[in-house]
Amino acid sequence: MKIIFTNRLTKDWLEKIDQLRKEFSSVEFITFREIEHPRTLLKEADGVVGGHFAPEEIENAKNLKVIFVPWTGVNMLPWDVIRKKKIIVTNTHSNARTVAERAVALALSLTGRIVEFHNDLQMGIWHGFPVGLPESDYWTSVYGKTCAIVGFGNIGKNIARMMKAFECRIIAFKKHQDENIPEYSDELASDLETAVSKGDIIFVALPLTAETKGLFDEKIFSKMKGKFIVNVSRGEILDEKALYEALKNGTLAGAAIDTWYQYPSGPSHVTLPSRYPIHTFRNVVLSPHMAGVTRQNMTAMADDTVETIRAYLKDGKIRNKVDPNLTY
């Protein structure tokens, strides 16, 4: 059996892979240490660690049985080919608390106008008491607000738990519902319009699928007058033009966004996050897709992925299996 690693590998990863080698001597684990470009051996692999593959790569991987995605999002996989070949896909949810923490931080920065006032004070422009306390300088406290959390999986539940510290009322929106109201929530919304119409702060924590792409469209944004939106899922869940128009025409009170529409092709490539000048609005907080990027989280994702590989090799157990039809 041959398992290749196409993801970036830190010292933590390499040490854990060496442990796997000792435990499973009959399995060949291939990293950049053995070959400069492990991806070129995908056609020979039984298993692969990574999350970005072209359809032809998976099509030509004749022996491939399982893909271990070392993070949560699986929207960059060629699902049509994966379903056809009945390849197992697993992922990890170890970043849920970290992403939730970032979502809450973004919400506080947005409603508190922290970035806006910081930028002004860098230029000597003051707000509040020193300049006569104009009403236009007021910021919004999250205490006692209603938070609609769209996508009540691991990340959404952690957002709810954290926002309860501010005595917020939590409305949970999730597609697959049961009769019970989820823990840390006060209400279970049956449809998106209901959720956003009741919420003061809307957190988006959905996976990107064919169903959720463009879910927040012009119609949904029109229901969000005076509301704040925080997106830590994927940019394409919020229709790009509709988001821009909702900010431009003053429908939204503000937006804090960690995931975007345009990304740089390399470390030195300067790229704006949207085709529209969303970055120019004072009531927008920008974050460069960093919600899961902490040292603790990188270690946790490595641990979780290696444990999934270990369970698979030991007794064929599949941890964190992704539903090929739902793609999450």
C-alpha cells in the first residue's frame, strides 16, 4: 500500500508520519523528503493526503481508494469523478473552535467599529468623548443581541456557545433538522429568510456545495436591513455582486469577511479580494482567510488526520467520512 502527502508538511507532520512508518512497516508513506513532487505519484497511490485535485488526476489514479483531507472544506475536490470511482473522502473538524473564535472576533471588531476607529486615529482623526461625543460615533454592543447562525455544525455550535457569554439569543439554521432545539441555541429556524429576518448579527458557517453557492442572494440581502453579517465559511456562499450592492446601498449595517472571491496565485502576487470595491467601505472588516491559521490548529489538524490514517490502516475504520452526495 502506498500513501502520499501532497499538503504542506511542518515538523509536526513529519514526526507523526515517521511514527506511522514504525507502526505500519508494510505501508509506503511518501512525502517531499522522498521525492520533490509527491503529487506525480498519485496514479500509483492507494491513499492521498490533500484537498486540491483536478478531475484528471483522480481519474488517472487507478489504485486510489481514500482521500484524507487535512482540513474541513472539501469543495476543491472533483466530486463527479470521486462518486463514479466510489473513493472514500475524510476530513477533519479540529479547527472548529479556532474558526468560531475568529468569527466572534470579527463580529466584535465590526460592531465595535474597532478597525474603522483604529485607521482614523492613525491619521489623527478622533471619535467619541474627545470630539464632543457625536451620535454618529456610537458603536453597537453585541450584548443581548439575536444571532442567527446559518450552518449549525461544529463551527456554528462553537460560535453559539461563545456568543452566549454576551447573553445573546441564538437562532440556529440548519438544513437537516430534528425535533430538538440544538444545544446553546434558543430557536431552530426552518428557513433562511426566517433566520436572517430575526437576527441582528448573521454568522455564516456553511460548507460550500451546489445548494449553498450563492445562497445569500439579492432577495436574502433585501431582508437584512440594519443587520451585520460575518462570513467564515466560503466566499461564494454570499453572491458577490449582491453583497456589494447591499453594502453600497446601505442595506447591511456592515460585513466582516474571512473568505473571499479572488485569491493570489503566489506569495508575492498583490490581489484584491473581490472584483467589486468591497474593501473601500468603512463598515467592512477584512480578514485574509485566516480563521483556522494558528499554531495550535495546525498541530490539531495534523493529529486528527494522522489518527484517521491510523484507524484506516489498523482496522479499516473510517473517521470523519464525508457524504459524497451532500459533499460535507
